[in-house]
Amino acid sequence: MNKNMSSTSHYPAAPVLQGVEVHTLSVIVDNEPGVLARVIGLFSGRGYNIDSLTVSETEHQKHLSRITIVTRGTPMVIEQIKNQLDRLVPIHRVVDMTVAGPHIERELAMVKVRGKGDHRQEALRLADAFRARVIDATTESFVFEITGASDKIESFVALMLPLGLVEVSRTGVVAIARGPEGM
Amino acid sequence: MAKEMMAKSVAKDSSGAARAAGAELPGREMTGAEMVLEVLADQGVKHLFGYPGGAVLPIYDAIFQQKKVEHILVRHEQGAVHAAEGYARSTGKVGCVLVTSGPGATNAVTGLTDALMDSIPLVCITGQVPTHLIGNDAFQECDTVGITRPCTKHNYLVKRIEDLPRVLHEAFYVASSGRPGPVVVDIPKDIQFAKGNYFKPKEFQHQGYKPRLKGDPDKIKAAIELMGKAKRPLFYTGGGIINSGNAASERLRELVKLTGFPITSTLMGLGAFPASDPHWLGMLGMHGTWEANWSMHDCDLMICIGARFDDRITGRLDAFSPGSKKIHVDIDPSSINKNVKVDIGIIGDCAHVLDDMLRIWRASAPQVDKKALAAWWQQIDKWRARKSLSYKNSNSIIKPQYAIQRLYELTKDRDTYITTEVGQHQMWAAQFYRFDEPNRWMTSGGLGTMGYGLPASVGVQLAHPKSLVIDIAGEASVLMTMQEMSTAVQYRLPVKIFIINNQYMGMVRQWQELLHGGRYSQSYTEALPDFVKLAEAYHAVGIRCEKPGDLDGAIHEMIKVDKPVIFDCVVDQNENCFPMIPSGRAHNEMILGDAGESVEDAITEAGKVMV
Ligand SMILES: Cc1ncc(C[n+]2csc(CCOP(=O)(O)OP(=O)(O)O)c2C)c(N)n1
Ligand SMILES: [Mg+2]
């Protein structure tokens, strides 16, 4: 920060930065009006990052939703994020999937590619290799559906770029723990 | 569309894509705090209302070292915002506020909400804790952008010095363009200290947010066609005309003259059309005149310009002007078809659309139905003959209506600005003080904020030092921001606080009489201060008047004093404000002060749950 600061400000100086980590959090919340705004407001108000966020009701009887948040920060900040989330009244549980044990992360993307001739052939071949499915086609375009870990989707999208990538729609990450136990 | 645009602009902002157009002049290096003052000067700001604190000290230091912008030290941040509102509303300029983080920002929230509801252009700069402490519950930290998101048109948290000049200039653009409103710029203290390159953009623009000024010409043509054929037309205008500027008021006057149609207005629009003109029907709505509300109910064509079909205006929606076609001109697309479905919605700035309306009317010279219009005016005259604002005057006690009538008569030939607090006195002021010009009437309409009028008068007086500025106040409201008397005295602003003192929260008492069996729960103020002594304690002048016979003399005395005055006008405690459309009723079910029907019977059970 500014050298001036410590002498002229009554605030403590900025701490020396630790390394930044990416964590995936699973959060069980009451599916009530405004709950998503509370979660997002917490992140924006306290200056936390959101890489991706997905939400849907998962237990209809109990009106519970599961939110999966991918966030990044120093270990201290990640710890704060979890604690701050836990403090919100409609939040039932917060689990840091990244530290809780082995887990699976998946994302779904729909990728639109436009092209003719060789490009079209090449797009199809690569899609096959990535186990992406064709879910819409015209004589000059495809929409592929691909699921997988985020880096797999990243590489697929990167490969499609020179072949006529038009647009991508992604769900963001969902995560679940391996093994028989629920969260 | 506006909402969409705002959403877009937020997205744009985070990527830093919004940019000032035109060539950027070579920059100068300075601190963030100095940039704030530089931007204010570049925007032509002369006065800044504020209150210092830890998180804005660098900006106060920069204020100390320059002369272009004068800082007005208020006594409470709410007062700063209302003063800026009064300043903005009476000049058409953007009002500017500077407050510290935490309590400074939260104290400003009422004023910001008030400005949002009444579409007043403001830029409010808030200090914030240093960026590295944000989210830490640091001393005097609050989530200012989170708290003010729903009560601003837009807000920013500036986390990089490179963004500061652009964001500040953009704030002025967003506040004043389209439907105006308050904009908050939250600046962490380390950004105020940081050095960066300041440049003044040639033109202030926003890539995503570009409100549309010109109306759709086909729709305007269609509107003129309807107007040419109307048998019982009515102009219903509002604060949008005032916001659009003097040109809009002028065009409106021309259009009324040209068409010969009657015109009414909302509380916020008073003065856009002269009250002394015979086409004027008075204010409409809950406490509007008999003729204005009946005309709304019975018209066959409603031409709404810069008003928003608020619930104080429409009354019962399913009985709202049932037989009319409706034209609605508004710069905010989300206002159109929000409460009332209209036949022609024209998105555009009032002045621009009125300009086109005038041109097309003149060019097409429609053959109006003169016979029908004459019959319509005859009907209106019958309604007028009810004299719905009449009240029983008294020789022994001052009636509040009489007090405002006398105030009007004795000040109307002067260069006068009126602000108000909220309550019965506000409605009586709207009914009995007659405005012939725009920007002369400053009141809290949408939010109904008690305590608005005194600080607003401070802002108005500052902008118009030679004019007579009067806050028509209630004794309860005025105590909410009384501390700003101290500001008025410090800056030698000779505002006149004219208190209609009925010892009651009169509007609350009136509703308790109507809805709750006369059980006056907590609406009587047992221990009021001695307002004359209070004035003196502030080094201002106090005047008390208790007899109708003394009133003129006392008002003259008040006007003569070249100092702030608190005028304690002791009035009848039991007077009610009429006419009134009881909640849950329609425009043609208004009750009058002299009506045979008891007010209690007039309100249905369903109506009681409304406010
Ligand atoms: C900040 C705030 N609190 C409460 C209210 C509700 N309210 C509306 S009018 C009113 C009474 C106002 O009393 P006074 O200022 O004496 O005016 P009067 O009606 O007597 O003319 C109250 C309490 C409000 N409008 N604003
Ligand atoms: Mg009162």
C-alpha cells in the first residue's frame, strides 16, 4: 500500500499477502425468497470472490436448496467465508469440498460452433474425443453438450475457438463427495 | 429496459468497459482525494454538503487546500442529503454530498431513498475503510454499496485509483440523465491517498446506459390524433416536467393554450403549469380538488406527462378513470404500464415529446369538437363551484388553511421558494400556496420524509441567496432535523421556518379519527419546546403568533428579518385536511369537509388495511 498510509491513517496497514487458493463449497439453505441475495450480498459486501455459483432446490419436501460456490482467497479468507456463510440464518450447512475429502466436480456446457467443410469435420472429431454430444445441428452449425471437470471444458472450448466458436453457456460447477455418505 | 440497462451497466462497470468518449487530455498526477475535488470543479459544482470523519479525512484535507468548491458543514448527514436535494430541485443541477464511512453513510440512507423516490439528481461520495480491511468489520465499516443498492439509481465501490476519475464523472452523468436519481461513490481511504493520473474526459457517457430522449414519432402522431378527437380531455402532469427542465414547462403551457384542455398535476409537479391560469384545476389525488379528481374520473382522454400513476393519485385502481383512453409520456420505460394499462406509451423526455406534440398539432391542425369541449368545461365549472377547499374560518383561533393563505398573499409578489415537511401542513401548502413557476416547490412526495423541509430550505437558500425561502413545517416534523438551524445560522442563510403548530402529528391524528375511533395513540406531543426560545438558542429569531388578527403583521415581521426565523404559528388543533379520497375508494367518492357523510362511515373495512 501507500507509504503515507500508516503514518496518516488510523487504520492498521495491509497484511502481507498469503497464497491464494481455489475452494469449492457446498451449502444447504432453506429455499426461501431472498436467500440467494443474502449469499451473494455477503460475497459482494465483504469483497470475496465468486468464480461460479450454482443453485437449485434439491429436497422439495423440505424446501432445501443446494448451492455450490467456487471461490478463491487466502486460507484465512476462505475460513472467513465459511464462517460468515454459516452465520446466515437460512443456511443449514457449509461444507468445504476441497478439504472434506475426495469428491467429484462436474460442469455442463453447451458450445455453439459454426463452420463448413474441414472445420466442421474437425469439430465433430474433437467432440467425439471429448465425449461431447451433438444436441442441435444445422448445415452450418452444431451445438455440443459436454460435461466434465472445468479444465476439460476449458480445453474443449479452446479447441473450438479456431473452428468457429460462436458462444458458450456453462452451468458452473456442481460437486458431491465420493463414497456412501451424504453431506 | 431501464432495468436491463442498469444491469448491463453494472456488468460493464466491473470490467471497466464504460469509458468517457472523445480524446483524453494528457493527465496530471494527483492523489485520489485531490481528484475528487478536481472532478467537482470540472463538473461546475459550487457547493458540497457534508460532514467529516476518519474515512474521508484526505478529501477534507484537499477541500482545505482549494477554493473552487465551498463545503457546507451540516449537523447530521441526513440534513446534508436533504439540503442537496433542495439545492438540486430549485436549480436543476446535481446536488453533491460528502460523508464518512459507517454511520456517515447510514445516516445518509433516508435522504438517498427520498431522492430516489422523487427522482432528484444527487452524487453522494462516501468514505470507506481501506480496501484491505473491507469485509473485516473494521472500525466504522459498513457495506455501503450493499446498503445503498436499493436506494440509489446506481452505486460504485472504487477499488483502483485508475478508475476514480471515470467513475466520478460517470456518476454525474448517471445521476442527471434519463430519470434522475441519487448515485453513491464509495471511496476507500487508501484510494484517497493513492496517486494516479487525472484527466478530464471531453464528453461524459456511458456505454450501456443511454436513455432515450426523443419519443416514437408514430406514437406521438397517434396521441395527437386522439387529442384532436377528444370530447373530455385532461392533462395529468407530474414531477417529470420539472425534471425535464424549463423548456418542458414552457412547452406544456403552450400546448395547454393551443388545445384549450384542462390540466391537473401531482404534488411533485406543482408549478410546472401556473396555478393562476384558468385551465388549472388544482392538484389531484388523495387530497386533490373536487374538480381535478372528478375530471380524472370522467375524462375520455387522459394525457399523462411525467407522472407515474402513484397510489396517492389513482385511489382504487379498478375504478380509476374507467371511461378514458390513456396516453403516458415518461422517460422511464418501467413506469409505463406499471400500475395502469395505457393505450399509448411514449418513452422519451417530456420537453422533447412536448416539442413534437406541439409541432404535429400545429401541422395537422385537428378539427376539435368545440361543442363537446365547451360542455366539458361547463361540467368542470360545476365541480369548481363546490369550492372543495373551503373551510370555516374563525376570529379567535388561527385556522391552518388561513395561515397558509395569508402567507401566500403576503409573499406571492416576491421571489419565493417553498419547502415543506410532511403531514397536514404539507397538503394544505399544496392546496393553498399557488405556484406559477417550476422549481419553486420542494417537498418529499414519494417517501414522505418528516424532517425534509428544514435542511432542504438550507440548500435552496444557498442556491438562491437573495430569495425568500420558507419551510412550511409541522411542529413534529421540524424537530426531526431541527439541528440544521445551526447550519443556517453559520452560513447566514435567512430561511424562514413557518411552523403550523397544532401540537399533534396532525395527519396521524386525522387518520386515527377516521379509522381508529378517535383513539389518539401517541399522536399528541406532550412536551414541545418553546420554539421562540429555541430560535434564540440557535442565534436565530423567534416569532410566535396565536391570533388571526396578528397574523399579517407577524408574517411581515418575519419577512423583514434578514436572519433565520422560526415562526411558531399556533393553530386549531382539530382541523382536518379535505377533500380526501378515503383509502379503498375511487375519485368520485371523495369526501369534503362539509359533507353530510361522516368520515368514519366512508372508509370500508377493506380500506382500513390500506394506508
Ligand atoms: C420520518 C417519518 N416518520 C413518520 C412518518 C409518519 N407521519 C406522517 S405525517 C406525520 C405527522 C406529522 O406531524 P406534523 O409535522 O406536526 O405535521 P401535521 O400533520 O400536524 O401538519 C407522521 C408521524 C413520516 N411521514 N416520516
Ligand atoms: Mg402538527
